[in-house]
Amino acid sequence: MISLQDVNPRVRAIRVSAQTALQSLSALQKDMAQEAQKPFKEVIDVGSGDSHRTGIKPISFIRQVLAVCLYPQLLEDDSLPLDVRLRAQRLLQACDGESVGSYTASSGLLHVRQNIADFITKRDAGVPSDSNDVFISAGAQRALMVVVKLLSRGEGQTQTGVLTPLPCPHTLPALLDEAGVTAVPYQLTEEQGWAVDLNKLHRVLQSSRGRCEPRAIYISNPGNPTGHVQDRKSIQEVIQLAAAERLLLLVDEVYQDSVYGLNREFISYKKILFEMDKEFRDTVELVSFHSLSCASVGECGLRAGYMEVINMDPEVKHFVDTMLCTDISTPVTGQLALDLMLNPPKRGDPSYDTYTQETRFARATLSLNAQRALEVLNNLPGMSCQSAMGGIYLYPRLHLPAKIRMQAKVQGVEADVLYCQKLLEEEGLLVGVGQQGGEAGPHHLRLCVLVPPDMLEKVMFRLCSFHLRLMNGHRDVDRSLTGEDEKENTEHVFNCGEGKSLSSSGDLMEAI
């Protein structure tokens, strides 16, 4: 590979997101902050969705059991709860050589896969799940890549197409590029809380034929990064569309544990499918995904997730396992953490009270933070935000002055990218870049609200200060605020609304 032309063309075609460049800039800003060349002392990242990075504490039960599995001598340590030691002992017995250092089957430990199937059956009110349909992977994205690669074929008009929501998880476009499939974007309806519009789906599907062969539809529910949660009727409509158009359903349900919208609940696509007529439940092909990166656990770094395949031809399913063989096996510690996440302590167990308190605290943090941030964002001039019903993000829309959009055009970047760059440089705040936009289109930010309450206060104050300063500096009238005016204006917006500032863990526990 002595020149670029010798690199795999598919690799050269992968679209690197603007978020990647911001992450690199973030590292530079962090170094400069430490050298006291910036007004801020730390860079805060609320764009990646990595809650532990921001200070959210891990769940004690999971870490304790993993600690024993990694160092079995702790089995004799009476300072650890008895249920922790007993669970670790059972998990070690499920590993070859009773060691987490051994390989597992490419599709994961059978013990863990069976517990995943039991969790799904319980979650879906008795709809049966078979461990043979469950495959463990190094995160939900790896599982998705396996399935998309199985679909990938053809070139040009015969190239596989996958219907993808706009906006979607920021890693999805690059994944589809790597797999060699065409993304067929369908627009979610922002004005209706980012609802899935069936008419738009039909139009996009029809217009895509002739330039690719659509074979699957990707759904994120609860929505990443939009926070929408589909109701029963919406899910049924999507299933009916998939049946009529012979599309494989790829459903990302990673944030199923984090639904907090009023009168909203998570209902799995599988549960709805099995409540429908036989013509649907026996024929519609469905692959659903879940992960340790979910809200209440947030163990992103342990890299483990799973997928359940429904109505897949056994001969095709064989190649799911074949593709997973290229990873040899998912990290064993991640597999064990999946087991602990889906099969937590039960009432009466020594760890039950602590586990319940910690998971409730995480969910309350998320819900109350989302409410607090929403109030502040919607009180900022030039910004509006739909209420989130689930997930860990808010996705506010930027209404930027023409001067800012023109400045971005001159610099050859999208206006929201320029906004995020300036926010990082001036305030040390890293947020996610939206995916819509274009010269005349709307621009958005992606903001993770699963952070400690005191950090959310820092985030919102920095964002308010920057946004008001930016908007004032680009008014059509040549007028600027004095330093005192700016501070007073920021504090007015920051203290808006009826929501209480939850500046400490004590405040949050009182709210719970």
C-alpha cells in the first residue's frame, strides 16, 4: 500500500462523521486546558453517550461479581455479599477451565444465552425465546454488522439497500459503508416528536428502487438520538410494511430500560409481532439488538451485546455463527456482565436493596436531567427541542442567523459543525453534531443527559453562556452585550422554568 490508490476502495469510501474530528479536537482542547491556556479547567464530553466517562457510577453488584470472577480467591472473602460470591461461582463453572481467560463458543456462553432467552420471555409476557436464536457479540454494533454483511450483495441498481432513519445513530452510516450497502434515509417527523411516518417510508421505498435493491429497514426504539418511543400502532404499521415489501426488520432496542415519557412504555417488536395474525408472526424476519451500553448499566467499555433472530432460515442462521467466528469470541467479562444485567439480584438477596437503589438512581437521574435540560434549551433564543420519551439524548434544533450559516459555508463546514467547534474551543464542552442540515436544512445537536446532576448544571450553564454570546454577536443589528449584561442574561435563561436545579445527589434522592 505505497499509495492511496492501493487501499481497498470500500475502505476509502467510508464516511467519517464530523463527530470523529470533534473528538480529535477535544483531545487538543483538553491538553490546552491543563496547560492553563483556556478559561475552563476541564473538557466535558456529552456527545458520546459514555455515561461512566462523565462520572456516573457503575452498578456495585456487577462490578463485585466480575471482580470475583477475575480473582477467584475473593470467593473466600466474607466481606463480599453471599449472593455475589455464589453468582460468581456459578458463572465461573460455566466457563471452560472455570476461568474468564478461556475462549467461549463464537456465539457466546450457552449459560448466558439461556439466561438472555429467559429474560426475553419474561420481558415479553411469556412469548417464548429459544437460546438457539440468541447470539452474543462484542456490542450491538458488531451484531448489526454481521447481519448487514449477510445481506450485502450487488452493485449499482442491484446493490443492497437498507432503510435508515434520519436522524440515526452517528455510527450507522460508516457501518453501512464498510458492509458495502446503500443507506436509504427516511425522515422522522420532528414536529410530531420524531414519529415514524408510514407515508414517508412508502415514498422513500418506492423512490429507492431503480438505484438499489432495498432489503431491510433499520429501526431505533427508543430512538437514538431523538428519544422517541413508538407505540403499539406505529410498531404494527412498520411490521405490516416489512411483510408487504419483504424487508428484514433490524430493530435496535438498546435503550429499552430507559423509557420515562408520560404514558409511554417500551414494547418490543417481537411481542407485537407475536400478537399479530399468523401470516405475520410466522413470516416476518426480525433481528433485535440489546447491549451493555443501556442506560441503567452503561458498561460501554465491556463490549458485549446480543441479538435475537426470528423467522430466519436455519441455513442462513448458520452463517451468523460463521461470521461471529471471525471475532473468536466476545470478551468473557462482557458476556458475564450481560448475564448480571438481565438476571439481577432478587428480592431477599443480600445485594437486592443496593442494586435497586442504584438502578433507580440512574433512571431518576436520566428522567429529571432530561426535564431540566429541556426547559433550559427551549428558553434559549434560536433553539428548540422536542421532549424525549426515552433513551439518553436530547436532540435540540438550532435556528441560526444567516451570518453564522454564511460563515460556515465560507469555511466549508455545516453550520452545526462550526457551532460545535466554537463551543468546544470557547467553553470546553463537547456535544454531538446533528445529521440533518445542508445549506437550507435544519441543524441539530446531540446532547447526552445521562450525567451526574451537578455536571448537567455545568453543561447547561456553559451552553447557555456560549449560545447567547454567539447569537448576540451575529445579530443583524451591530450591538453587543457588556460582560455584566451577558452574565445576567445567561443566569436568567439558566434559571428558567419550573424545574428544580438538582445540584447534588441529596437533591436527587429527595426527588426520587
